[in-house]
Amino acid sequence: MSKVDVLLGLQWGDEGKGKVVDVLTPEYDVIARFQGGPNAGHTLEFNGIKHVLHIIPSGIFHEHKLNVIGNGVLIEPRIFRQEVEALKEKHVDATKNLYISKKAHLILPSHRMLDAANEKAKGNAKIGSTLKGIGPAYTDKIARSGLRVGDIMEFDFREKYELLKCQHIQTAHTLNFDLDTFRIDNMTLDEYEQLWLASLETLKEFRLINSEYFINRCLDEGKKVLAEGAQGSMLDIDFGSYPFVTSSSTITAGVCSGLGVAPSRIGRVMGISKAYCTRVGAGPFPTELFDETGRTLCELGHEYGATTGRSRRCGWIDIPALRYACMLNGVTDLFVTKPDVMNDFDEVKMCTAYEIDGRMTDEIPFEFNEVEIKPAYKSFPGWKQSLAGIDRYDALPRPLLDYLAALEKAVGVKVYAVSISPDRKDVLFR
Ligand code: GDP
Ligand code: IMO
Ligand code: MG
């Protein structure tokens, strides 16, 4: 009997999860997404090809490995169809090795409208959502009025769909949302709905399963399963920088509810962190840099959202946040990405504690959004050399090895591997 290994982001998302899952896939039989939806953008690069996945797990390019979209994930059929078609253009037929939970909830076009309406109503307090309908669709799931993938096979699906859509339109009216000017991909709600409904046919081409039985059976048979997280721990609905979070459980606990596996069946937990830190959208970010260094991280790190194209806010690595994430997730192995972005830096900084109202702390305060946080930094000499061509962990420059050693000491978890370029081949395991 085997256990589910987990790979998830420890920061505010975009840590490089897609790349690392793709690299780890040969060691596994099944790759399963357990939460999130098209708000995610997971980038993979190999053989000079760059590919961004949103709903489909990052093991899809390995044709002999199975991929599962678990019950905890949200599916937007039109975006899903576009993803399937983009894969087809790269000669990947996802119908062969992707199974979908019947219990995964659907994002309706009107969920996307509500996402926009909610953000507009919040004004300056808006979350900076990806506007893919995540919040409203999870709201309906919890309110027990959502529609699930399995429902599309039922005779009364269209009736249920219309009912839910009507409720959404009423809500939009109460928010004084201007439906006439609202567009999704330059289309009116009605135009988009036609494409959305047609896209349900693509979903029907896939094996729709009770994925909890499937995953547990795989484990019983000794197969190796990797759970792929989306977003990051600091965007978790319970423990993230609420309300500037996403609407799902992005931590290890989410694997249990999002795939239907018991806590005792969780194995290794691999947590990913960039060697620095980024965030897209609004909300607290204590180590954010507004200077030239911040702009350099953004430019050299190509820190532009894989889903929305927005530029990501950049700053130094934040140890209090990382330690918190490691605690919440039970991280057993640390994966560090993108140190290569800082190759030319004279110095690299690490935030080791927060100063709040003149007092030092290394805990994330409840009032994370309200208080002024002054990060206390420890400075490290830069390595001032290219990492290109380095093929062993031990061969990394001494100042970088020292930085990584300080990092693992600060968070109390061993660094298991380092990624030094966007390409699949550039991961150095220890
Ligand atoms: P994810 O959402 O966690 O999968 O991450 P994203 O794909 O949104 O963002 C990570 C970005 O960094 C992508 O553009 C990757 O191609 C790139 N990337 C991943 N690992 C590395 C690395 O080690 N070095 C560099 N320079 N880029 C990387
Ligand atoms: P991956 O999987 C980075 C952010 C949004 C916004 C907040 C809520 O690629 O790491 P939502 O659309 O969920 O209502 O947005 O969360 N966000 C992400 N930021 N990476 C992601 O996913 C994200 N998914 C959502 O920018 O601030
Ligand atoms: Mg991303």
C-alpha cells in the first residue's frame, strides 16, 4: 500500500509548481489536482516549447502517466476545452490519460459575471481576483447549490443550469452591476454561454469517474500518486492573508478533502518556494520591494501572471511566512526555484522576522492586513555568476549554497532540490 505524495506552493503562488511536477512525473503513476481551477497557471518548458496549464494536471505531457482532476477542483468547461485543444496542437491527446471526478464543481459563465460584480462592488478593497469565477463557484458549492461535472449527464441539467443562472443574475442586479457592458473574452454573457454549453461536449469525451475510489484503489495496488497543488499556502482560505486569498484549501489538508484520501495516507510533502518572493493581486506582502531591485526581479524573473498577464509584485524571501507554511503543510522536503534570477545581485536578503509596533515577532499576525510590518533582514553576499550548465547541487556556487543552508536552518526543513532555469532539465537534486 502506498501513500500520496504532495507538491504544493509555500508562498503566494507561481513558485514553479508546474515545472517541478513535470520533472517529478516519471517517478509517479498518477498526478492529481486537488483544488483550485482556471485561476492557476502552471508553466512547463522542454525541447524549446513553453506550455501553460490551468485546470489540467502538469503530468499530462507524459503519455503513459494518468492524470486526475479531483473533486476539489473547479472546472470551467470553455477554458477546459481551450486547454484540451491547445494540447492537441502539440500532439497530446488528453482524452487518453486524463480522468475527471464527477464531483468536481462547474464554473458557470454567470459565476464569472458574479466574480466581476463582487470585485467591482468592493471598489478599492478588491482582491485582485483572476476573474475566472473561483469565489462564486466555491460559494455555491458550500451553499449546496452548485452544479457538478456528473450533472451534465442528467436529463434535467439544463433546467438546473437556468435556475442557478437566474439566481446569479438577480444577485448581480442587487449589486447594481451593469450586465449590458459586461464581457468575457470580448463576448456578452449570452454569446459566451453558447460556447460554454457547446464545450460540455468536450467534457463528455473524458472518463468521468468517482475519483476517490480510483485514487484509493491505486494506492492499494501500490501505485505512486502525486497530488499537485495550485496557488500557495499564503492564499489558503483559512490560513492565508484573508480576505486577500483564494477560496480553496491550498494546504496539505486540502489533499484529503480534494481527492478523498485519509490523512494517514499522506506521504512526503514537498513544498516549493522561490529563492525570493512574488505575489499577484492585492493584499499584504511585507517584503515587497518598490525599488530597482524589485523591478529587476520582475524583469529577469519574467514575473508576469501565467493566467492574467498582470505583472507580479516582487520582494525578498519571507521566512516567517515560509515557516508558517511549512508548519501548516507538514513539509518534509523543500524545493527552491529561480535563484538564477539573482545571479547578478551583489547581495541577497532574507527577512527573518517582522517588527510590528516596535516589537519583533516571527509569527504571522491575525491583523496581517491592517498592521504596518517592518521586515528585519539578514544579508548574504551574491554569487555573481551564471548557474547555466551546472548539473550537480554540490557544484552550485558557495555563496548560493550558504544561502540555501541558511534557508533550511531558518525553516527547519531540508532543501531537497533546486531549479535553476525554466527548463525541465535544470533541476538539481541533492
Ligand atoms: P506555478 O504556478 O507555480 O506553476 O508557476 P508559474 O508557471 O505561474 O510561474 C513560474 C515561472 O517561473 C514560469 O514562467 C516558469 O517557467 C519559471 N520558472 C520555473 N522554475 C524556474 C527556475 O528555476 N528559474 C527560472 N528562471 N524560471 C523558472
Ligand atoms: P498558481 O497555481 C498566483 C490570486 C489572485 C488574487 C487571489 C484570488 O498559478 O500558483 P481568485 O481568482 O482565486 O479569486 O484570486 O489569488 N491567485 C493566484 N496568484 N498564482 C495563482 O495560481 C493564483 N490563483 C489565484 O491573483 O490575488
Ligand atoms: Mg502560476
